Amino acid sequence: MRLPASAILATAVLVAGLSGAGAQERPERIVSIGGAITEILYALGQEDRVVAVDTTSLHPPSALAEKPDVGYMRALSAEGVLSLSPDLILMDEGAGPKEAVDLIDSAGVTVRHVPTGHSVPELLEKVREVGSAVGEAEAGEAMAAGIAREFEALEADLAGIERKKRVLFILSLVDGRPNAAGSDTGADAIIRLAGGENVFAEAKGYKTLSSEAVAALQPDVILTVSRGGAEPAADPLSVPALAATPAGQAGAVLRMDALYLLGFGPRTPAALRELAAQLYPDLGLQTRADVR
């Protein structure tokens, strides 16, 4: 039986009061809601202070394997999050539903809403904000500086591109029709940062394409994602319209892990370099896998 909102809020305030009575400035019970936030916390070496994560926290794998799971970040239960007696909740700004987020915000626990962001400055600010929130501002700044250097090195390595590859990003197939990424999406940003051209950039957001629209786009490369633990996604080339494009004729389909490619966390520069190396093999880009 679900408690009414008023009862949930009363319980939350009581929990917050008990956990915050002797609270220290440095939080020791952190709930991390958002895959990139969890990655940052673990990269900062703060995993022992994390008491729960959400289901998008797929990296490192030990996060979901070892920590309590508060559910999907867009379908949160306020009582579930607050029952863990956190003294800090780090929450991706896309978390929901709004009613649950409002209850969490009003419970008396420190909550930081971390911007998602699809740009380099926003990613760096995300790292700094998480570091500062957990009392590791200096380490967060150092991590942000390191990530910035990786972006700068990649940009320099991509300066020699003579012709940008035309890339179509497909998130999924819906009844045999591709759901593709336009502008104002993480996928669009990833394509551009890796030196490619998003052939669907004239549209905004994600849209389902008709066969005629696919034929008009004429991508050189089709980019799609896999999700850890999920069943293999459908092959884009099973769609005749995609198979008939230059990408389809050349078999140029790239598939990368969704969180790795689109998470905008500490591993993003490595993911971009890996994508760029596949788009432009003639550049001889060195990836992290090459130096292991």
C-alpha cells in the first residue's frame, strides 16, 4: 500500500532530522542518481561514501552490483530514496517524476541538482560541481583539468580531417522505422565533437524517420548504441531504406555502449577518441585501448 504524499513528507522530514542532527559538513551518506554522477564519484575515489545509486549507474559495474538500487532516475520513489537516510543526494537534473523530486527537495536533506549538459564546458562544470558537493573540490578541479586536456588533444588530432563523415545516429528501431537524433541531443554533440557531421541536424530532438527521409539523408556511417545487460538491439541494416544508403552499402555501422558514448562523464573523451578512430582510420588516432 502506498502512503499518501503528506505521510511520505512527514516521514522524510523525520528521517532528515534524525540524520542531520549531528550532520558533518562533509557528507558521508550519498545517494547518487545519474550514471555520470556515479562515474564521477567513483573516479574521485568516493565510492565508500555512496549508499545507493540508480539503475543508470552502469559504470563501474560494481556500483549497481554492490549498492542498493533506488530505481530508474525518471521514475523515482521519494520514500525509497529518503529511507536510506542520506545526508546528500546528488541528482541529475533530468530526474523525475516531478512529484517525487519535489518531495525529496522539501525533506530537509541536502540535494544538489546536477546539470546534464551536452557540451565540454557543461561536462567540466558537472565534474567540478560533484567534487565540490562531496568536499573534494580540489580533486574535482584536477579531474576537470585532465578531461579538458584530453578534449584539447583530440581536437588537435582531428584538425587534419579533410572531409567530415556524414553520420546518422539511430537510438532505436520503432516498428521497423529508425528513431534518429537531430540537433539539441547528446548524440548530436558527440558526433560533432568526434569530427563528424550529423546528417539529421536540421531536425530538433529525436524523430522517427520514414523511408523517404532516410533515403534523402544519405549517411556515410550509421551510429547506434548497445545497453549493458540488455538484449542485442535490432540491426539497422535490417531496414531496407537504411541498407540502401551509402553507409548500408558499405556496411558502415558502428555500435558503442550507450552510457560510454552518451553519458557525458569522465570517460567521454576516451569514447570520442574511440569513435573518431573508427570514423577516420587514416588519422591513426591512438585510443586508450591501444596503450593498455
